[in-house]
Amino acid sequence: MSQAIRLYIPGPINVSADTLNAMQAPMIGHRSKDFQNLYAEIQPQLRELFGTSGQVYLSTSSAWGVMEGSIRNLVAKKVLNCGCGAFSDKWLDVSRRCGKDAEGYLVEWGQPIRAEEIDKRLATGQFDALTLVHNETSTGVLNPLEEIAALKAKYPDVMFIVDSVSGFTTVPLNFDALGIDVLLTGSQKALAMPPGLALFTASAAAHARAETLTDRGYYFDFLEFRANGEKNMTPSTPCISLIYGLRHQLAKIFAEGADNRYTRHARLNALVHDWVRANGFEFFAAEGFRSKALTCVKNNREIDVAKLNGILRQEHGLIIDGGYGKIKGLTFRISNMGDETDASMKEVLTALDASLAQL
Ligand SMILES: *Cc1c(COP(=O)(O)O)cnc(C)c1O
């Protein structure tokens, strides 16, 4: 095998060797007692990380499966898709492709979603669901989730669907306290696992809404997840190897302590921020709304990002991200999420210094 390139792109991220090893456990039947035990074993830890007393479901898909599924299960009337970057903007397109009446509340990339703007739109009474991306990975914006979730009390019939694909386990989340309806994430971001597994939880109101919709499909039917979850199973054959990996990652997360994990993410993120300032770069995300999982750097020095990445790969065996979608080249992104350490992030920043000097 060739030497692995270390990934400082914001997903997929580096997967530790011990996690890859943990995935090599022998296969078991997905309707067996062994599988039920595996599923049940990880539920308490997952519930703690999601901040819920309800079930956490395991979907063998990437996050988009559950993002699309949420639309199919929960939108009867019209959905408000809040967009502030590539992933959140795309959700509007996905809603329409699902045949739903959908409207975008789209802000300039780099800016956050504002609760008062959502309030204005929900006040029209047109909407029965909204989508929000907590941590918009393309722009490095961390949206004010608590402020937005507080609107749920005013609009109890609106389903609040939240993607925390790249926020989950980098900052504390409490689904029950937020009072939202769906919280979803994926395996290849801060959970530091290979892609292919999505995790989500849904409120009683979400299940009640799903019961009223007939076009839920099968693969992402929330009611199937609930019924199977009650038996510690999944609707269809799951990615058992990834679930072994998840069990291993959860053990590591709880050995470190969830709070220590959030602190570590903040500290490593601050190291990158210091590097950005020291090198005369600016931040793409508005101040006060910056992600703890990654940094989206504004390329105000107009460096050749592709060339920089080439040097990083050739001489240091690692890559960063050269910007996503319409801000490719105008920005670059450095991930600090997952199993990274002070030492590993310092290595990346030292490599960046050396590579910048060669441009
Ligand atoms: C990566 C990411 C997704 C998409 O995940 P897939 O695994 O490609 O389905 C969605 N939302 C956010 C915020 C992400 O960072």
C-alpha cells in the first residue's frame, strides 16, 4: 500500500488505525441476538451525545439519505430551506426534487442564518417544516442553533430539521433541550470514521407527522426506523463493519470525556485561527459565527491554492481543501475535527508555513 495522505479536508477526515482495525470484527447476522446486543450497547452513548432520551437511528447511507428522507417524511405543506453555503443551499434543490413546495431563505455565503429572518417567514403561516445546517462546512459558519431552535415554541407545528453533520461532537448538542424535530449527522466528519453511516434522532411530533404522509418511501421511512429500533435493529441490512467502528469511536470519545472533546476542538481550532492571523489571511465566516470543526480561510493574499496543496501533498504527505463550489480558490479550508491532537495540528501548520514559503 502506498503511504497514506493525511486528510485535513473537512471530510472524509483521518481515520485512526485502531478504528480501522476495530472494523475488522467478524460478520454477524443483522437479525441475530449478537447484532441486537451491538445496537443496544451503543444506544446509551449515542443518546448522551445527541442529548436525547429517545432512540438514535443508524442509517446505512451518507447524510444526504437522511436529509432527503426528512423532507419526504415531514413536509406536507411547504418547507423553508435556510441556506448559507453549498450544503444548506443544496437542500432547497433536494426538497424540490422530492416534489415538495419549497422556498429558500438564502444568505450571502460567509454570513449566518438569523433567527429573526426565520421568524418573519414562519409568521406567514405557509410553512410546516424548515431545514437548517448547524455547521455549514463549505463556508465554516456555525449557525446560532439555540436562538433558532427557540422559535419552535412559537411555531410548534413547524418541523425543525437540523443537519449537524460537521458540528456533531465538536460542540455540545442537546436535542431534547433544543426541542427540535430531527438532528442528523454522518460518520466521516468529526466522528472520524469512514463514510457510509448516518445517524439521526427524531421527535414524537416528527413521527406523528410522518404518520400523516403517504409518500415516505421505504428506505428512509422514519416509522420503519422507529419500529425496528424498538427491537434494536435497523430496517434493512446495515453497514455492520461501520457500526463496529462506531462502537470503538464511542469508547474513545467517552474515555476522553465529551466535554474534553469539545474543549480540544476549540483549542485546536484556535491554533489554526492564530496561524491565519499570523500569516496575513482573513476568515471567510463572519466573526462570532465561526466553526470549531474547521477553518474556512479567505484567500485575500491570492496565493495559488492548488500549488500550495501540491507541495503539501508531495513534501509533507497531507492535503487541505482548496475551497468548495463557487468559492473554490477564493478560500481554502483546514479541518481540525476528529482525533486530531495539538501535535498533529502543529505539524500541519508547520507544513503550511514551509509550503507557503515555496510558492
Ligand atoms: C459532508 C456534509 C454533508 C453531506 O454528507 P454526505 O456524507 O455527502 O451525504 C451534509 N451536510 C454537511 C454540513 C456536511 O458537512
